Amino acid sequence: MLLDTASLYFRAYFGVPDSVRAPDGTPVNAVKGLLDFIARLVQDHHPDDLVACMDADWRPQWRVDLIPSYKAHRVAEAHAEGPDEEETPDTLAPQVPVIEEVLDALGIARVGVAGYEADDVIGTLATAAAGPVDIVTGDRDLYQLIDDARGVRVLYPLKGVGSLHLTDEAALREKYGVDGAGYVDLALLRGDPSDGLPGVPGIGEKTAAKLIDAYGDLAGIMAAVDDPRSKLTPSQRKRLDEARDYVAVAPTVVRVARDVPLPDFDPALPSEPLHPEALEELAERWGLGGALRRLLLALER
């Protein structure tokens, strides 16, 4: 089981009231919400291995170099000369280091790699896995990894993680008309405002799916642009032709990396805390009480 950790703690933050606070008054709603999410996932799905995948770099420069608008609207200029920082709610950012400390004390594998997003870590682990993989994310970008033959599916939270939409190739085809491999082409043609991907003007989701169905993939679609006998409408041909520069670089940006150099780590789900004393101190300092007990009980079982 691979967790898109930021996606889940964002959901926890907005799903649990910020009146949930530590003894010193600091909000810990994202921390406690995430612990409850993980407890529920362990209880319901019994994974042998579980990895909390992290965004070491939420907006890698190599993606920005190709498409400068990539996630540009999420940037908060914290310092005129400083690095980009993702605009997150004021009371969420301080909770992230607490989440990391708690996961480490529990002994739950936490993996992030400089220069890469959590999606890339997930892509690399899912590609290398020998057995079935459940990816837990609220991010549709990871639909591209779905592969029935290898048992890779996405569990998409509808409400918390008690209600997950199991997305396999059949569900993907039913909703979008493509398989996992085709989802990259669909996404880049359609565009995604939340990621700053412009897409091809005038090519929406349904049109993109029809083009992929008719011509196989992006390369086939662009070959059709150059083929006067193809059945593209004049408008489609013109728009795709004008978008050649974008279409040339977008696949590299939209595809998750599958060859991230990962550090050594133990993905096995622990049955007891790796550092019990440190965990006890964290539980007391941040008032994690019931949420931590529920997770420890789920791990023990």
C-alpha cells in the first residue's frame, strides 16, 4: 500500500475541525486525522507493506523548465529571493514535521527523494513491486499507474478513507474511456488547471478520449494531424498543430517518473512502535491520545 501522504493529510486537515488541538493550543487536526486514516486503511485492507510517500519537492525544476506554468498558481512568494513555497493554510504547514516525526517513531516507512514529487516515488515503487499494489490518493494523476495485469489499482477517498472508490481499468474505461496508459495522453490534451497544465485549447475530456480511441495514442493523434486523409475536423487539426510545442514536452511533465533513485528502507508494516519512548513523548506533547491508540491497535492486530 502506497500513500500519497500530502493528499491524505490535506484531506484530514479540511475534514477534521481545527478545534482539535494539542495541550498548548496548537492545531493537530491534520496529524490526528491522518493517523485515523492510516488506522482505517490498515484495519480494512491488511497491507503487508505500507509506505508513506512524501513530496521532497512538490514542484520539481525539471518539470517547470518544460512547462513554466506547472503549479505556478500554487506558489506563495514567502521571500522575494527565496525558494518557491506551496501556498498551504497557516495552521497546516507546522503540522507536517509532527506527522513525519510520528511516522518515524512508529516505524512506518516514509520516503521522499530530492527533486521528485510523491507521485514519482509512488510510480517507482509501483513499477518495481512484485505483488499487488494499492495506491491511496485523492489525485487523479496517479490513475496512469493503474494496471490490472500487475494488480495496481487506486483507492480514491470519496469521504475520508472509510469510503474509497476502487479504481481499476474497468472503472477507468467506464469514466474516461481510456486505460491507465492512455490516461497520460487524456490528461495532457484536456489540461488540468489545478496543476497549471494548459492542455490543447478546444480539446476537452470527451474529445480527447475519442481521439485516443480513434488514433491509439498521442503519437497517433499527431500523425493524423500531418495526414490529410485523416478524419480530424479542420478545427481539431488546427488546434493540435498550433499546440505542437506543448504536446512535445507535456508527456515528460505529466508522466510520473518510474526510475527515482530510492534510499534503502524497510516497507514492512510494523506490529509495534520502532521508537516507543519517542512516540510516547510525541503523544503527550501533541495530545495524540485516541488517534494514536487506534492506529497502534490496528497495527498490533
